[in-house]
Amino acid sequence: MWLDILQIALGFIAGGVVGFFVSRKLIMKYMKKNPPINEEMIKTLMSGMGRTPTQKQVNQMMKQMQKYM
């Protein structure tokens, strides 16, 4: 009886751990394929702050975004 309960509990724990890592992997893959921000958004954001961004500045911002993904 106790062995059955222990097996079920270990099954739930193992399933949760495996599910977490599979979900994390899928989300990271999706975020690399479909980044949440692109160059046009960065240009619009910088223009909204009163700056005229150069392509070099936009590229630097994109590299910073990629660094944290």
C-alpha cells in the first residue's frame, strides 16, 4: 500500500520535472524563431523618445536583446 502511494507520488514528481524542461525548451525555441521585438519596433521606440536612431544604434540594441534570449 505505501509502496503504491510512493510510486504514484514519484511518478507525479518525475512528470512535473520532465514537463517543465520540455515546456522550457519549446518556449525558448519559439522565442528564437519569433522574437518579441524587431528593428522596426526599436526605431519607433527611439523616435518616440525624441531620438533619431542610426542603424548602428539599432543593431546594438538588437544584439543586447539577443544576448538575453
